[in-house]
Amino acid sequence: MRIMLRALLPLLLVLLGLAPGAASAEDGYDLWLRYRPLDSAARAKLAPQTRSIVVAAPQSATVNAAVDELQRGLAGMLGKAPATTASAAGQPADGAIVLALKDAALRAGVKAQDLEALGTEGYLLRATRGQGRKSTIIAANTDIGLLYGAFAWLRAARTGQQMDALNEQSKPKLQLRVLNHWDNLDRTVERGYAGESIWHWWDLPEVTDQRYTDYARANASLGINGTVLNNVNSKKEILTSPWIEKVAAVANQLRPYGIKVYLSARFSTPLELKETQSADPLDPQVAAWWKAKADEIYKAIPDFGGFLVKANSEGQPGPQDYHRTHADGANMLAAAVAPHKGIVMWRAFVYAAEKPDDRAKQAYGEFKPLDGKFARNVLVQVKNGAIDFQPREPFHPLFGAMDKTPLMMEFQITKEYLGYSTHLAYLGAMYEETLQSDTKQKGKGPTVADALEDAGHLTGMAGVANIGSSRNWSGSHFDQANWYAFGRLAWDPQASSKAIAREWAQQTFAPQAADDIVQIMMMSREAVVDYMSPLGLHHVMGTGHHHGPAPWVDNLGRPDWNPVYYHKADKNGIGFDRTATGSNALAQYAPEIARQYADPRTTPLADLLWFHHLPWDYKMPSGRTLWTELVAHYDHGVAQVADMQQRWQKLKPLVDQQRYEETAQRLARQLKEAQWWRDASIAYFQSVNGLPLPAGVKAPPQTLEYYKSLQFPYAPGHG
């Protein structure tokens, strides 16, 4: 009866004009799950295949969520939701979509070996014919597999796949696919550019929000199966009983969608709560406190995922405060959660001013000697590059170098260093660039993606979320694509970022606009690199808030917070020497890479100034001098943004007014700020090298002193 009543709800909403997409304006809230009406031809093809939904699985919250989503999607696309019935037999009726767990799937003709290959989270989609009837099987071994399959079927329907010939099998290549929220307990978000945190901590646990369920739906549609609710710069209060109760309320709302909650834990919590005499991980009293705390959390949240820890980095407490290692700290926490099948994600983002060596070397230096010393339920979470989420970085040298330790990729989805949510930059291309990098640790291979997928231990990928209270979730409509791309690449790190961009565009905007939107997306990240940090320059942003150019800053308390530390520009040249004549960070990579990158002539241009300090008149492959090439990249970046803006303007007839105008405004600002980046950077570097501008190049319209005078004391997201 409950299923039948649920089937009627989407139809009633359509009739009342309240279904998703019924309103004339679009504000982006529906993300890529905007089930808008299909055109008449597509509707005529799909309708005969969706006459009913047959549920051949025991009822559960997750199965109900799968049914709800199919009904919601079909109501939006076809104007009505099909009837839903329960059937233990799983025999397909004509035009039915059959949700079938193992036994029913076997009876419906799915082969046992196909089901076995799906594992615990995979799904199978298959259009079938038999006894004069056509149907579609969504099969899986678990409830969550059925939910992922339902979303995959809807994605196929909305991206123009031939539904009557559908034959797809998929399972995730990584076990842990986790968002990291840098959300504070007062609802501010560090490096967040989409409003306040979506977690209403003050209201919880008594008052929850529909937005939590919609958040879970969006994540489940991508296969994301975990979320860390609070900032890595954690506070002790999150592990106290009142807050655990709040976390449990969120966990209850996310659970039907296969999403476990995790917490960032402050390493010194028991000491700061005055419940132990120290936070020494080898102190039995400290270990006992964490074990008791884990027991308390799991009593409230039986499927709690575990802890994320930032320790001995940027002033955060950690085991090194007691002359212990990262492994000592991680393993103590791992022992506390192990009886509950919990995990610890221990971040490798460590650097300290008191260590005078190249900041890019510090994580490798601290973690490589600990390979094989971490507990089995510990993953070391490593940023994609060795500095800090720059517009472009070479892959982190730890990838491929720690065979005995699970490494978990950490990407940033929020654009801390890429112009916030006001600059359009599709990060799928950046993620793919890192994942497809060849570590050459075994001659050829493994790629970073291969190393992440090593099935001999825990596997995972984390993304620093760009989600906030903004109505469109991420601050700009195109930033939704970065959340989407992260989820799809966490499911399959070998996937194509361009194919993912097309998938997103087809579901998020009118299908006729998809080609042009994909072109904009695929050129966007390279444009940002060109006008911000071309040829391997890095960390030249405004200090603290990381907004805008500030390559001149040299007065901060620690050297590695100053942009001049990274570009080292002087009258003779520019760039950071990381070869044997400099910091020798290259020695942390495989010998073949070290040999290739030791010579600037064989170093990829994209990484040239990351690894080499070169004279301004160094001859580039183009025949131009380094100075002329650098200026050309700045100009090219600005021109690319102007091109993106023009391409978007041509799409006005195909995009709803609200989203068109909001994106157009951001592109106008991006063009203005790209020009600012170009002008300020050229003005500064010219002041250092004393060289004339290349022929035909326009001089910056303002003085260097003007660009230096610009201040942004209230830039958003600066924790």
C-alpha cells in the first residue's frame, strides 16, 4: 500500500504544477537532477518502456529512495509517474522497469557471473525481450546498488542513450568516495564561496532540513558514499555528547542514500576537554579515552565512518608534539574505531616554517619513511600536488611511492586558488590531468589512478566540498559541474573529464546547448592557469584570502607564506629550482621523471618554472624568450575568457533567463579580473627584470603601486 501511495504523489504534484521543474524560473537548486519534460519524439520513445515500476526486492528506506527517484524523474520527463507494484518473482511485465536484487534478478534472466562481478555497490542495467514483452532490469546485489542503478538509468534516459538497447554494468573502482566539508560549528565555511554551511547545527537535532535529503540524493546520483561534516581545523566540541546527538540526526537523514558520516577530530581533544593529562598517542590513558569516545559515537551512529585528522600542520596539534610519528597518532585512533569497522583518514598536508627545506618536499620527507607502518584501517590522504591546490601542480611524489600504505587522493572542489565561485573553471580537466599522470615507479606506470585503485588495501578519494546555503548550492551554476566531476571520477578514476562534462551539460541545460557548453568548460581551466600562474608559476595569489594577484608580497612571518618564496624572480630570472642544483625535490620522483625534468629542455612547459629558475632571455621552444612567452600566456588567458563570454552570449536563446544572466554576470567579472591578473603580474615582473614589453603588447593601465594598494579585508571564505 505504501508503494502505491508513493506512486501517486509525483502525479499529483505534476497536476498541481508543483513538481520539480514546473516553475518557469530556474535557480539551480535541482542541480543535474532537473527532470524537465522531454520533447515529444523522446517522450514517445521512452513512454512505452516505462509503463510500470516493479519492485522485486524487500522494502527498505534505500529501495524506497530508488523508487521515489524513478517516479520523480519519470513524472518530470513524461508528465506522469508510472504505477508501482511489488513482485517477489521479478518477472518483467511489458514496459516495466524492474528493480531486482540477486534472486529475483536471476529469475529474470541475469547471469550469476554478471551479478557476482557487481560486488556490493555495483549495478546492471539491461533492456530485455522475452515472450513478446519488453522490459528493463535494474539489478544489484544490495539495496544501495539498486539506488545507484536507478540514478544511472535516469542519467541514461536524459543523456540520449538508446534505452531499448541499454546494456550497462558498473561498479565503483574506489571504496571510499568522500566529501570533506570545511564547515565550522558556527556555520561559516572555510574557503567556502556559496554562503553558510548547510548544517544547521543550532537547530539540530530536533529540527532537520529537506536540504539534507536533497544533498543526499545529489551525492547518491554520483556514487558518493561518505561525508565529513566539519572542518579539518576541528574544534573539540564536535566530539562531546550534545554534538554527537546532532551528528546522529544528520546521519539518520543521509543513511537511506548510502552515505556514511565522518568527523574531523582534533588530536588534542581529550587534553583540551581536561579529561586526560596529555594527548600523547602512546599514553594508555589517551588511547583509552579515544576507545571510549569511539564506543559512544558508534552507539549513537552504528554506521559512523570514522575520523579525518589534520595533525602537525599549520599549527594544528598532533603526535609530533610528543615526539611521536604520524603513524603513532593514526594507529592509536585506528585501534579505537577498528572494532566498529571504522577508518582513519590521516592527512599528509604537513609543512612547518621551522623546517627550512622546500615546502614541496616536506610531506614526502615525513611520510615515505613510514610506509608500511600504518594500521590496515588507516588511509593517508594526500593532496593532488605537493604545495596546496594550485591552478596547476605536478602530481604529488607520494603517489606510486608508498606501496605498503593506502593513499587516498584529496582534490579541492571549492576553488580557493582559482577565482572563487566568480570564475568559471571546470576542474574535471585538472582532476583527470593528475589521475592520468604516469608515476613511472615501475618503468611505465602506474598512473596515479592505477595507484589509487590498488585492490590490495583500502582505496578512496576525497574532495573538499564547494557546497553551501546558496540556492544553487555552489555559488555559481558552473561550479556544480566540479562537484559532479569529482563524484564521477571517484567512481571511476579512469573516466574522461570531457565525457563527464557532456553528461553534466546534457542534464543541467538544454541538450541543444551541450556542445557549446562543453567547449566553454574544456577551455576554462587552462584559461585560468594562463592568466594566474602560467608556465609553472604557483602560489602568487593574495596572501591569506588567496584572492587576486600578489606576487610582490615578501613581508609575512614565515617564508613559505610569501609569493616571492615560490617564484624567486630577480633581475636575472624567475622560477623555483627543484633540481639537484636547488632543493632537489625532483629526487622524490621516479628516476625516469627526475632525469626528464632535470633538463629544462625536456621539462613540460606547463611545469617549467615549478622545477627551474631560468633567465628571462631563455629561449623557449616557440623561439621566443621566456619573458615574451610569459606575457603571451597572460594575454592568451584573458583572450580565452573573452571567448568564453562570447560563446555564452550566443547561448542566450537556449538557456533560461535567470541562469543565463547569473552566469553572464560572473563571466563579465571574470574577464575584468583576468585583465587585472594580467596587468598586475606584468607590472610586477617588469619592475623586477627591467625589460621592455614585447612588441605590440599593451602596457598595464595602472602603476604597480596601484595594484599593490588594493586590499580585500572581507574576502569570503577566509578562515
